Amino acid sequence: MTGSAGTNGNLANGSTGLRAVRTSTAARALMAASLSIASLGIGTAAAQEAPSPLDAPEAQTAEAGDIIVTANRTESLASKTPIALNAVSGADLIGAGVTNPTTLSDIIPTVAIDRTDGLRITIRGVSSNDNTEKGDPSAAFLLDGVYIARPQAQEVSFFDLDRVEVLRGPQGTLYGRNTTAGVVNVISARPKHRFEASIEGGYGNFDTRQLTGMVNVPIGDHVAVRAAVNYDRRDSYIRQGSSPYDLSPFKDNLSGRLSVLAELGERTNLLVRGDYSAIKGRPTNAVSAYNFFAPFAGPADGQRGTDPLYLTGVSSKDRRLLGFSEGSQSSRDNSTWGVMTELNHELSDRLTLTYLGSYREFERDEEAPGLTGFVPGINLALSNPGSLDASYWQTSHELRLAYAGDRLTAQIGGYFFKEHSVSEVLITGLLSPTPGTPGYIFGFLQNPTTARSVAGFGQATYSLTDALRVTGGLRYTSDHKSRVGATIIHSAVGEPLVFPPDSLNDASRRFHKLTWKGGLEFDLNNRTLLYGSVSTGYKAGGFNDGCLAGDDNCNAPVPEEALFYQPETLTAYELGFKMRTLGNALRLNGSYFHYDYNGLQLSQASNICGGPCQITTNAATAKIDGVELEAVLTPSPRNRFGATVAWLNARFTDYEVVPGVNFAGAKLDRSPNWVASVDYSYSLPLGNRSDITAQVRSRISDSYEFLSTTLRAQFRQPSYTRTDLTLTYNAPDRRWYVQGFAKNLENAVVLSSATTVAAFPGLAGGTVTFQDPRTYGMRAGFKF
């Protein structure tokens, strides 16, 4: 089954994970931390494939189909880890043609990763749409265990990876804040103490070009160096139409990563990694909402609006037409770099100390015909050119002490994170189309926005018997967030900002939260694990634009209840099982979960800042119930069948958009009731250790909605099916491969977001973004 919950999946790209597993229980904490790249892209992650390109046969685990994961911050087999997760090896990513995260839902039905302004991750109906410099996601995105704060720096290219882990459900104890939905952890390949090198490339429609090179060199007996470089380019999926400005290339990125692993004695390892990415292209990413929906109007006062009518019979080509003439040339010239260090020291056979530290910077320099994605829920696109200049840096430090005894395993630790940013957003002609008049330049200057988080945590598992274990964990988090800036309404570019400004943005607030987890796990037999847990998640509160009466230079104060919003919390109850049977030929995973979701931080348009801006409030409560079933059947080395079925009931229990209009009972965004996937692969040996492998995968999704607070209605994406095919020739000993692929054979153009502002009727009703249309091409790789 593609994308199953971690008990299935090949350990590929060499036997790195298993070789690092030591019989001494204290040594289970692998020394693998990194700060990887942040290059833009789209893609999918695959799990549980047939043997993958450039994956030597000896790389398979003794328990074929299992994979080593670090979901609990120490090493364990995915089949023995008592949480719902998906684990995908790096070689399986290559085999499925996965190059980045935005189509993970093709193989992990309970996860949606959409491209808006950066990534928007939705897991089991839990998501966030505030991608501004002050916003927080609901799912934490990690690069080698390091939290990446900005969604715009999360569209990482998948190259030279060990694996991707997706943890479903709140992870508030071991991972902390902003994990109410779960965790996505992208883990880079570690240096190895042997020489190896590879080169892989591909070409596809939309002038897609991808090239990756890697070399791994041992230096003496105790040091290894690994270097990888990636080029990733493609044209826009959007058809230009009447716009006079180029839309392509959508991305044109170059990334590199250098890793050094040193053994500083028998008990100490040090990993140091650095990376740099140049992120370029044309960021236009939305088309007119009228490509998908019949013309719609705003609601009557005090009434719920009418859901827009989805247009059927429209071709993929017409849905992807821009639908309006842009006001200027869009461009993106961003960059990011980072360094990280992980030090792992065994104090004894049972006690391991781990330090993980990182520093990253992210520079944004973007010109756009508007900033639809930058201000979710507000359509500032079409004829209002805008610019965005921003600088971000973040640093994090974590110290963990892990103990592994005969019956007790435990870890305690401390964590520190800080982010600092300076940003300038300017939009021309939005409030006034006439140069030299107030409002011709409208924008936001924020200097600085900061977030600081300090936490202490501990979690322990005790074996009551050989088969029964109990787990408990606590984490206390203290967050401080602040921002100083202004909303400006000027008559010309470059007009100096004076105090008091048009509207001061000045806010600071502290938040504290204790999150916890309790769980039981039971080995029904040596191939069946039963588990149950109660866990909590927490996302810090924050603030909107404005200032409080009495603050210095605050000439337009807003009420405290409008300026600040409180933390978002979630309590999850889950029961699950993981089993292997029929001589390991059949693997089954299942889980049932119930969420109590409180203080949902929802964003919508407002004029509180003197012009259109986004405000966030604790507007709603929700409940989520779900069932996930996954199966993999491998009746022979040549044949493999997989299936996933997921049922989800994610609904508001209270959400009063305006007095008298309550969306209680309505679905949460991006939350289809049913999703299913099936896949089959067949490998035909050709002799001389070569083979041909054919794979087919199909994903079926029920309909889902996007709530528009402006319309007081929901946009609806109808049910759809997407089918992928790959055909791969693997040379003897997998020294090289050639692969042909076709993804989304149906050419379904599936919505990933929909926004509108009725107050601006000239903006074509709003805009929508969509997932990848049909793509096809060839790939090849060679291993030295």
C-alpha cells in the first residue's frame, strides 16, 4: 500500500539506518540532524514501492518492507512505533518520481500539502492559513529534526534524502508548539564511510528539467564527507492568455548541501551540515475563480450566502487560463542558507546525550501583480502591482538526554527557538488608482517581528510486562511574540514614513502551555502491536495589525480583544493496531481517532488597519472523527498490492461568522469524508540481475470545501480520481536505470485554495489555486 503508516516501506539508499542500529539500547539515538535546503517545487512522496532505482538489493531490511524511523526522537522500526505515521525511504521517492512535498496526498490520503504563499499542510482536517510573518502553521515542517518557521521556506526539493516521515496527530510533547495537526520531517542522507556517487536527471512536459549529483567520500577511518547539488526548473502550469507578462519559468532553482560526519572516539559522533539555495522564477500561482465557478455575489446582510456553483464540462486547458491581464511582471529572486550541528555522545551503555543546534537565513525579493497568497482570504491581485522585500533569520537549540534500560526508556530535554524578521510590502493603486493621491501606495512595514520559544520536556515508557508498556510525557512551553511596524497609506513610492504613522502596528504578548501525552501499547504477539493514546497539541496565540490605546504613537487604537488572539489547542484520542501476517506477506495498519479542537485560529478580511488586511481570531470550535485502514500484500517478490481507505468527519461545532450566521456542522477546509488509494507493482527479472518494474497507483477523493467568510459560503471541489504510471528498467546490480512516467492521467485540475473579496467587484470574483495537471516525462540515473 502506497503511503501506509510506516510499518511498510523499504529501507533504501543503502543500509544506513539498520547499520546504525546498535544492540545496546542506549545507542538508539542516531546522530542525524541537519539543516537542509529551501528550494521551491512541487512533488509527492512515495512509500512501500518495489525495489527502487539505484537501490542495491542488499539494501533491503531483514524484515522486508519495514523502515527505521525517529518519530519518537530515538530509533525504532516503524512497525513497532505506537503512533500513526508514514515513512518513505529516499530510494522510494526516486522510484516514484517524487521531487518535492506538494503532492504527498497522492500516496498519503490523510495529508494535503498545497502551494499558496508557501506550503499549507493539512493533516486529518487540521490546518492554518496565516502565512504572514506573524503567523504559525498547524503542522510543523522539519528539516532533519530542525523546525522551519516560514511556510515560504518549506517547499524543499527532494534530493539525496534518507527518508521522509509524516506523523499524524498532535505531537505536543516531543516536538512542541505548532504541531496540532502533526509533523512532516524531511531527513537528508548522511555521509557514509565508503565512496559512492550518483547522477540523476529528468525531462518532462512544461519544460521540466531536474538534475541531481551526489558524491560521498570517506576521509580516513573516522570522517566522511557528502556533497549534493540539485537543479530544478519548470514552466508555469497556468496559461498566459491575454496577459502581456511572462509566467514562466515558474521555478528556476539551484541548491547545494554539504555534510561532514566525524567519529570523535568510540562514543561520540558529530554531524555538521550546510546548505544554500537560489530560488528564482515567476511566482504567479492563481487563476480567476470564474474558471471553476459560475459568477457569484456577496450575501445579503445578516444572511448566509449561496455556495458558488462549480462548472462542469470545462477542459483542463480552460481551467488553467489566467483569466485576467496582470498589471506588472511578476518575479522571484529569493535565497536561503543554513548550518546545523548535531553532537551525539554516549555517556554510558544506557545514557546518551544529544545536542542539535541550527541557524538559518531566508531572503525574499518578489515582484507580483498583487499579493493574493501573501494576504490569504484577500484578493489583491489582477491589476495592483506589489513588491515584497523581507529578511528572516532563525536559530534553535535542543539538548536531550536519553536513557534506555531493560524496562524503562526515557528522555528529557530543553529547547530554545528564536525568529526575527524585517519586511516591507507595498501595493500600488489598490486604495486609489491615481498617482500622487493618498492610498496610491498601500502597504505594511514591519521592523522587527520576533518570536521566541523556550520549552522543557520529558517522556518515558515503562514495560509493565514483556508485552505491555505504558507511556507518559509532559512539555512546558513559554512563548513570547512581538512586532513593531506600521500600515501605510501614501501617495508615492519612497514617501518617508513619519510618526505617528497612518496606523501603528505595535503588539507584544506572552503565552504559556503545558502539553501532555499518555499511552498504552500491547504486543498481542510478536507480529501484532495494539496501542492507544491521549495527547494534546498547542499553537501559540498572536496579534493582528494595530496598537492599544496608551501605546506611544498609537493614533488609531483598536480594542484589546481585536488586537490579540489566544492559543489554539487540540486533545486527541486514538486507538490503533499494526500487524504482519502470512509470513510477513500481508501488513495491516488501522487507527480510529477523535479530536476535540478548541480556539481555532481562523483568518478573514478586515478593514481594521485602514485598508484591506487579514485578521485572525479564535473564532470556532470543532470535532474530528476518523478511521484509517491500510494494507500491503506481497504474495511474491514480483507482485505487490496496496490499498488505503480513510474516513473523516471534520466539522465545526460552533463558528459564528457574523451575528445570526453560524457554520456549525459545516466541514473544515480540505476535509473529504472519504479518500481511498490502490496501487500495484510488478517486477519482471530479465537475467543478469536486471529487471523491468511497472507500477500503477490511483487515488480517489470525495468532495471537499473551502470556506469563504466574505461570501459566508463554501467553495466546493467535487470528487475526483488521479492515476499515476511508471515503467522502469533497472540495469544489472542497479548501476543505472531509465524510467518513463505519467502522473494524473485523468488531467484533473483539482482546487487547492479559493479566495474572494466581494468589496472589490473588479477583481473577477476572486482567485483559485490548483494542484498539478497531467505531467509526463523520462528520468535516468547512474550510480558510480
